[in-house]
Amino acid sequence: MPEQVTYYYRFRRRFIQEAKMKAYKYESKPQDENGLVDWTESENEVWQRLMTRQLACIEGKACEEYVAGLELLNLPHSHVPQIPDINKVLREATGWSLAPVPALIDFDHFFALLANKQFPVATFLRREQDFDYLQEPDYFHEIFGHCAMLTNPAFAAFTEHYGKLGVNASKEDRVYLARLYWFTVEFGLIRTPSGFSIYGGGILSSPAETEYAFRDKDVMREPLDIVDVMRTPYRIDILQPIYFYLEDMSALYEFSKIDLMACVMKAKSLGLHKPLYPMKIAQ
């Protein structure tokens, strides 16, 4: 197995182990018989502040498809939205729905959900002390960052196709697929005649990443080539040193028609690019 792939596995295991050790910090909240979560007043206040801050941050930066999806969702500002309300919009738009999960799930569960047009959502919201940054994907990240794009047919079709491929992929192949997901669904950009815009939920839900992605200096932006992306290592705990962009959202439709596993095989044969960040020492 290539050295950097081995490193990825070690780093991933370490991250999961550390997350499990911190599991007492955040646990998904239960739903009642109607699928509702009993959000507290303090959680409603955190949601309101997060919404207010991030809406201002992404103004003029989010892609048209995201803005249209956000209007469809009509997320409340004053309190945390409920999954059944969001599901009603998603099902009507693209047939997708949200699936409540614990904070972390394994790849088997993750791919199976996507293959069935279900997007995993952890039902916990960050606390005040983690307001600016939380390594685990919380409810705000999943709802505000991703749900608007799931109303878009091209994005939804690509995500479903991606899930179906991952269900039958080997552990090693899933690492290469994970990079494609990271640089599209989480950190993807679109280049428009007026400049760049965001469709990746990891950028849309983060003020620091939003501002950084639009810096004129020290940020690399490259056209998205699938094999190139699959060969590009990343870290989950830093601002991304490189972003990949599409010319328009319809390109994701084309990805769902391409033999992505053939791309995985080619990426494996070519090997990984040199990381654009300092490597952590796996312990």
C-alpha cells in the first residue's frame, strides 16, 4: 500500500479514536414519535447567531443554486429547524431526506445512506465555547451547509451516484472516493463570469473558510479534474490550501455518467500528489 495511503488510514483511525474519547462532549439528541427534537432555548439562541453571522458572510459568495435552495427551505432564524419540515421540502424537490445519526458513522453506513437518497445528520448543535469552530460536523453544518444544495437536481444526482459507488468499493478505493467528496460536496467552488462562488458545505457553513477561499493571495484554485482531485491529499483540521472549481453545476450531472471507479484505478496507478500542508506525525 502506498505510504501516504497508509498515513491516511492511520490518521483517520487516530481521528476516530480521539473523537470517541471526546464523545461525552456531544451526543445526538433523540427525536420524539413525530420526529421532533427538543431543542433548548440556549440552542435556539446559538442557531440564531450562527444563521445571522453566516448569512452575512456568504452574501455575494454563495452560488445561485445554493441561494435558490435556501429560499425553498425557508429556514427559521429564531429557532433550530426540525427535520420533518426540511424533509418535506427535500422530498418534493429531489426525493431526498435527512437521516438522524450519531456524531460519527462508519463508511459502510455513510455510503448506504447516500445510495438511498438519505443525507446523514447528527442532531447536536455546538455550544457557546465551540461557536467559532467545531471539528465534528454538527447540525448547523449539515443543515445550513448542505441541505440547500440537496434541492438541486444535479447535486442530488451526483451525491446519490457517489453513494452507490461507495457501497461496493473496497476500503482502499473509498479513500480515493473520499477525496472527490471532500473537494466537491464539502469544499467545491464554481467559476462564473463574475468570479467564483461556493457550493461546498464545508465552506458555506464556516466564516473562516468562506473568507479564506476568496483571498487573492496564498490560495490555489484549480479546475476540477477527477483523477487529479483523487490524487490530492487533504487535512480536515486546517483551512484548505487548494480548492477545485467547476464551470457550472451541470458538470456534476456529467460526473454521474462517468466511470468513477476507472478514475480511482488511474489515480492509484499514478500515486498521490505531494501534500500542500505540513504532515502530522501519526502516533
